[in-house]
Amino acid sequence: MPVQQLTTSDGVSINMFELKSGGGRDLLMLHGVGRAGRTFSAFAAMLPDQLRISTVDFRGHGHSGRADSNYFVTDYVRDAIAAVKAIGRPTIIYGHSLGSLVAASVAAQVPNAVSAIILEDPPSKPYWDKIETTNYHPTFVAMRQWASRTDLSASEIAAQLREVPMKPTPDGRAVKLGDVRDAVSLRFTASCVRQLDPNVMKAILEDDWLAGYDIDSILPAIRCPVLLLRGNTALGGMLPSDDADRLVGKLHDCTRIDFAAAGHLLHWQARVDASQQTSVFIESL
């Protein structure tokens, strides 16, 4: 698996590596906050063999460098632009969550370097503005608490994450993170948390993570085809239907697919359907 160490415009070292070594189109995959590029390993295996699929660990994640307090969405855009430049030819970008916000900005900023983008459940600003009312907030707090704890194993951190209290169900039943996440998912999250800079979560919990990121000006500037994969908000999706309507309305060429049976992690929870939709979209380009 070829690995490159890139340097961003602000001097951060970014770990970039291949998930598939096809000789056709290039596909760059961008992960969500708190995860790492390897989140796409199984998903990438289901995409067309002719693709050359690369991914990165964003700054503060995985094997990439730390960046002090530079963990705003606009900072992660620098990481992706460095990756696109390293690829050196027009690239399809697939982004999940944070990665989808970054993919959109890269497509707007360097349009000649991006041939298409695939947005997996991008968090809308109205949704993000009320993140403290969702179950993501206690999860982010726990991830910050256990970030960079390399003195603990993935299984030990997973055991701690399993006990994180979630918001009560509508009928008043108390639930924990382990009640809504399977054991393997928790273990993978824990493995990523061990490599996570706590300041990544500080930017989300204490700062204005979206500062300087203007989605309303970014979307109309995107000229390439877009595939929008939207999760069910009742199951944890971050893009309400009305917000998705507005997003699609600002794009020149967008195909939207809604997943009724999966939430935010479509490349994990709906791997087969999401990979099929992604593959056919790529074949249409």
C-alpha cells in the first residue's frame, strides 16, 4: 500500500495512502471527524477495480501531524488540496461528513482539479447549530476525553465509550452508546480515538468549527457533477430533508439518493447500496 507524506500550505504533515491501485480514474476519499482514512477500506474494495483510490488522514487524525489549534473545516481543506495536487490529475472526491464539506470547498476552489464529488451525509449548518441537542455531543465529549490515550488499548477505550450515556429515548428509556453502536464499530472508533489530537474535538465543542466556511457561496461555485448520499435523520443522519432540498437547489448538477434504513455512516451501515450508487455514478461520468 503506497504511502506518501504530504506537506500542506500551512506546514502540516499529512499521511496519504492508496486503498486500491487501479489504472483508471483517480478517486480521493475524505473521512469524517474523529475517524481516519482506513474507515473506507472495506467500502473501497466494493468500488470498480479500475479506480485508483487514495485517502488521507486529516490533520490531527491517524498518522498525520498535529496542527496546534488549526482544526476548523477551512483548515482541513488545505489537507485535501495538498492531496489533489499530489495526485496531479483531475480527481473524483468522495467525502463523508467533514470530508463532504471539504470536498465541496475543494471543488469550488480548484475546479480544474476535480472531475466530480460524492457527498456522504454532509452536516447542514442548521443541524450543526443545534449539535448540542443531539447524541453526537456526548459522543464528541467522550472522544475528546479519551483522545491520544495510547496507554490504553482499543478494547479498553471501546469499553469506556460503550458506557457513554445518550439522550433518553422518546419514551424515557435510558440508553448508552453501546446500545446504538455495535461492538466492532466501537472498537474501530476507539482505535481512531487513540490517534486523535484532543484539540480536534476542542474546535468542535468550544470553538466555531465552521468559521470562515460559507456553504451558500461554495455550492454555486461547484461546476462538476455531484452525487448526494443522504442518511435518515431519525437514525443519525445530519442532513434534514429541507436542508438537502436547499443544497441541491444551489448546485448546477446534482443527483440525490436518500437512504431510509441508515443514518450518518452510510459507507459502514449501508455499504452495499452506497457502493452501488457510487459505482454507477462514477460510470456515468
